[in-house]
Amino acid sequence: MRAKSILLITKVRIDMNNQEKQATVPTKYTISTLEASQWSGIGINRLRDIMNDKYCPFVLMVGERKRVKTEAFKQWLDDQYSV
């Protein structure tokens, strides 16, 4: 199951000349930290450091696991100058 969700995030579209690549935007409500890291290009350790903040706007706790809310994460990325 984990491999399937990673494939959804990292799937690329390549044109006939193999020049254009476009990352697929995740459509699930929440994604794992690994998926968010792969999709955004932010390192997994840096992303975990950001998510450890008590007031992080895109974290959803599911039991003891941290999930990333995709829409809030996209909005947060748009608002950032540097990470």
C-alpha cells in the first residue's frame, strides 16, 4: 500500500521528446511525511523539524502519527520565501 501512494505522488508526465516533466499533485486529503517530502522537494529531516512545531498549520495527528494536510501544505508553501 505504501508503494502505491508513493507512485501517485512521484508519477511524471514525459512528452514525446522526453524534455517536459511535470510532478503530479496529490489528490488525497492527507499524505505521509515521506510523500510530502518527495512531492515538495524539501528534505525529510527538514520537513520533520518544521512539523515538530506545536502550531504547524498543515499537521494532522492520527494517534501518534503525523500526517500532512495537502491543501494546507500547498498554501503554506505558497506563503514561504525560504524553508
